Amino acid sequence: MPQVIEWRDDFGTDMVWRWPGGGEIQWGAQLVVMESQVAVFFRDGKALDTFGAGRHTLTTANLPLLTRLLAIPFGGRSPFRAEVYFVSTKVFNNLKWGTKEPILLRDPELAMVRLRGFGTFSVRVTDPQLFVNKLVGTQSIYEQAQVEEYFRNILVARLADIVGELAKSVFDLPRLYDEIAVAAKTRVAGDFESYGLQLVDFVVQSFSLPEEVQKIVDERTGMAAIGDMRTYTQFKAARAMEAAAQSGGGAGEGLGMGAGIGMGLGMAKQIADAMSGAPAAPAAPAAVGTCPSCHTALPAGAKFCPGCGQKIAAAAFCISCGKQMPAGSKFCPECGAKQGE
């Protein structure tokens, strides 16, 4: 029975798997390489022969680089020592990236803000020998989580520069997600290639503000949505009246409710005036008499009529009805009310 060297990945998360055969390989052994796999033979720490998908019979003919390093007695039938690494070349997607430390961004409206970003990226191995030599080393299994952990910091470091260059305000970020992703993918492509990897996709899912800053932004957005404070206050008062009407109640309760609504409307108007910046209308002064010429109401202390401009002679006015009286009158000729002592 010929020796069979193969790797069946049951979970789909391993990127590299070292064949655990103790290094003893028989000439004539069957090497089975699945689709999206590559088998790399190592001898004395050096990557030598590489095999793609298919079934391969190991002979001196198809292991030329390894054969040069071996002394082959007995016609090439004795075992030889070598390590076989199977490398998955499929696309490993949905790897996560995120900012452990926030990215500082100078914003024209919010001053300096701290941003946290999250997203995904996808990679695949393009140079198995380089990948094993630079990242895997002597590990028997190398998983996608290790690549995710290693390259996350590289991605975030590049991303901080890109966000600072493209975004002038945090409010610009949502429309720049695609531009940021393309720029980041281009910027870090060389970092991945130096390890035998290709960055297939890079996706920005979100950028978020600190919770306390987000609350302020939400409040400002809510105020902008309200618009005219006077109209909004009247609307709220009308909704309160509608809710009160739907709740029902007796006659006495209805009277109290009506008074309460009236007070509410008055307060709503005052609040609306205060929020809109409109000055309160001054109270009209009480009238204490009428002009003898045009009968216009005269405010207290008036020296000239506000209606016709006639000078008002010092005169007495009834303390009850306000009608002008002859000087020295003790009783009002109009209503008969007794005047002061």
C-alpha cells in the first residue's frame, strides 16, 4: 500500500497545515493536493518543490530540487526526510478589523473628536513559499485568525492617515466609506504582498463617535428637525388638547381640564416667544380719562392728548369711572361716586 500524503480541511479556517508524518517520506508515495491547495516541500528550513492540485507520485523526476540535496542509495527506494506544508489558496473572507484606540480627527463643528471604525477584509495566499517562510515558520497549523490579528494593526494605522486626508468633518464620513475603502486597499496592498498575500477586499462598515458626543449630535439634529419653535409648541399643545378630549371625564373635570389647557397654551406662547427671540409686547397703560376735545382715552399723567395733540389742563378725573370732572368736585357728575378727602 503506497504512502498517501494529503490534507482534508474539515473546518475551512486553517490557512496552513503541516503533514504530521514525522518527516519520513517513501519514494513512490502518493501526494494528493485538493483544489485551492498547494503543497510545499521543505528541507533544512528551505522551501524547495511545490505541487498544485492533483495526485502526484513522488519520484526523483518530480522532486528535482529536493533530489539534489539528497544522497539516494538503493536506486531511490529508501525513505527521505522532508516537511510538507499544505497551503490553502482560497479567499478567506469576513476577517474583522477595528480600532482598538480611537482615531483623532479635527472637525470644524465639533473641534477634536475621537472616532472608532469597524469593518471586514478578505485575503488569499498568492506566494505559498514566501507566506510560510515569513509568517508561519515552524508552526504545524496556521489559522485565519492569526492573519486577522497580525494585519489588523497595519490596516488601522494606514486608515488613520486616510481618514485625516479625505474627511473634512465627521458628518462627511458616511458618504466617503467607498472612497476610504479603495484608498486603504491601495495603500496597504504592498504590506500584504510582502508576506505572500493579496488583500482581496476591504470594507468600511461604520465610524462611530463617543457616546457623549453622539448625544450632542442627536440633540442638534433634533433641534434642526423641529425648525420653527413657535409652530412646534403650538403643535404639541394641540396634541395635548386632543389627548385630553379623548380621555373623557365629567363636567367639572372638563372645566378644570379646559382651564389647564388654556394655561398650557398661554405658557406655550410665552415659551415660543422666548425661543424665537421675539420681544414681549408691553402692557397698555390704564386710561384715567378722555380728551375734552376728541374724547380719546387719556393715560395717567398725560399732558397732551395722544389723539389730537391738544394740551391737557390739570384736571380732576373720577376715581371710579375715569370721567373728567370740574376742579374741586367732591362727587362725580357722571356716576356720583364720592371722591377722595
